[in-house]
Amino acid sequence: MKEDSKKLSLELAAERPNCSVTLGKFTSYDYMTDPKHFVFVGARYKFCAQMLAGMNRVLEVGCGDGFGSAIVADTVENLLCVDINEPLLEENRKRNDFLENVSYECFDFRIEARQDRFDGIFLVDVLEHIYPSEEEPFLSHIVESLSPHGTLIIGTPNAAADRYASTYSQRAHVNTKTFKALKVLCDERFHHVFLFGMNDEVLHTGYPAMCHYLWALCVEPKSP
């Protein structure tokens, strides 16, 4: 029988279910106006997914429109995503209802800690939106919500890259950190802190001042 690659391609396409997923408004805007950034954000969530893989109870602080939910949910048992924007969370619940191990809840860590405890907590592009005056209670409540041997991951832009940020980012980013400042902040609260840099989707341990994005992987919170 004569080989026909077009025939094979059409057969394979027909086997795929006819389904589609709607993106949230922030992710959709990214995809339309800066598609490369869409990929970078995906890589950030992939890092969190790999670091937290196998954990039972995981919490995302500041989930936004829920783009990263599916990436992290694929590697953990249960994922709770919290944000302070209830209308956005309601959209997430409807749009991401195919994620059976993910739930969304309105919660403000500036005000209080959780009553339940988590094996892992992660923040992607959140800390830079918290005013310095709110930082202490915000982080203290997050750390208090971890289990005794829990892991916290913080991902945030490097203050050294502020000069290259867009007007929108400069307005929104009210609390960026340098490599050293992020290390001090986390050392105060954890026994073990590992820092990484990220440029675009590439994770590395290179020269901190040349990193556009910073990661702090924090393990075992100190007692209050």
C-alpha cells in the first residue's frame, strides 16, 4: 500500500476529541500582545510544578486568572488557589472546571493565616505587588500556614531589571527585590533558602545582577 502522510495526518487529527479551553483575561491579553511572555510564565509554573511534585496539599497565593493551575495540578495531589479578586475566582471555577483536584477560594494573607496547613506554598509574580508596609504580615501569615517541614517558593522580578520594565509594570510593581534582599527576607523565616535566577524560560545559577527573574526555594520554616 502506498504511504500517504496527508492521510495519516488526517486520521490522527480525527482521533483527537473536539475540545477547547478558554484562557483568562490576563493570559489572553498576554497571548495576543506579548506571546513570548506567555511562554515565560508557563516556564515559571513548570518550575513550581517540578519542585512541589508529589506533595499532597499545595497552595498557590495570588493565582490571578488561573493559568498555572493546570501545570501544577498535574504533579500534586490537591491544589488550592487563592486570590483577593472574587469575581476573577468565580470565572476560574467555571473556566477550569475540568481540573478535578483544584479549588479556588478568596483569601487575604495580609489579614490572617490559614487555619489549615500545607506541604507546599508558592507565589508566582505576587510579592512585587504587595506594598512594603504590608509585606511583614503577608509573609508571616503565609509561613504560619505551612506544615513544620513545608516548602515555600517565591518567584519575583529582579529589582535590577526595573529600568527595563514597561510603564504598566513600573506602576504595578511596588515592591521588587534584589537577589540579596530576597535572600535576607527568606533567611529570617526559614532554615534553608536556595536562590536561582531565570532569564526568559531558562533557569540558572548565574550572576544575580544579570537575572531578570528571581526564585527563592525555602524549606523548613523557623519557629515564631
